[in-house]
Amino acid sequence: QLIGIDLDPYALEYTEKRLSALQKSYSLHNGNFREFPLLLQSLDVDKLTGILFDLGSSSSQLNTGHRGFSFQRDDPLDMRFNPDESQSAKEFLNNSCEQEISDVILTYGEERHHHKIARFISQAAQANKMHTTFDLKLAVSKCVHPRFLTKSLARVFQAIRIKVNDELNSLKDALTASSQWLKAGGRIATISFHSLEDRLVKE
């Protein structure tokens, strides 16, 4: 039996189409994977053979226009895995002070130009010009050399996405709870995509 949990309702819809053709026993649930113990209790499941954590964003999320995950296209600044939960990236950037934005870009993006980038983001927000992914892209481009712009954009967008979705705290909670749910000989596998996640998993 496969039990799936994901914040993204679009991912669940896609997964349902794939799994329904296999005629296997499964159930899919919309929620944060840090909440999996509550889900298992509601399903009367007491032990698992294995757990797979697939972290971060997917190519389908990056390529979906209205989600705002990518700096390659001009879309609304959203970045939420579940569009019905928490604050959007636009709300965070327009309602946070320069120092908080700087801290997020440094902590979750490890971007060296975090101070300057945060200043230009705040200036754009104060001028009511921080609404789309290209607005954010413009703020970053004002203080990063074109040669390094793509990597800086990737780090800034990653940092804000992690903040909006509280990804690292979710990972900490899920990993902390996971081992007690395994049967003897069970396994936990984690797919991580950057050093922040990788560090947490190894620790």
C-alpha cells in the first residue's frame, strides 16, 4: 500500500492519473509532509516499511505560469506549493522590512549580494512595483553582474520559495518523527537538491 502526501494539489491530480492505471492500493492526501504522523493515525497505520521524502520544487511547478516559481517568465509572485495556504511571495516581499528580506536571502539562498538585493526589493515594494517574477528579477539584476545573474536569481528565488513554504522546518519535523514509524529493517530515503536540505538530512 502506497500513501502519498503533498502540499501541491496539482501534483496530486497528476499523480492520481498515473497511479490509477496501475490498479494498486494507494491513497493520496493534500497536506504538508511534516504532518504525516497525524495522517497515519487517521488511517490506522502503525508502522511503515519505508518512507521517501522528495524535497524541493519540481519541473512542472517551475513550468506552470501562474505559480510564480520561475524567473524565466513574467508571472504573479506566488511561489506557494498550495495556493490556498500561507502568504504568497508577493505578500512576504511587500510586507517585510529590508533586513528580514536580506536575512532570508542569505540564510536560504546563501547569496553574497543579499544586502543590496534586499535594498532594491524594498525600494520596489515601497514604490508599489513588486508584483511579478520579473519585478523581482529586475531588483536582482540592478546589483548583480550579468555574468553571475542567473545563479544569483536561482538562489534568490530558492530562498523566497523556501521561506514562503517553510520548507526546512517541515523537513526537520518530518525527519525527527520518521524513524519511530519504521518497522524493523525499514528504510528512509531522501532526495535533496541543495546543500541546506542535504545538511539537515545528514545531521
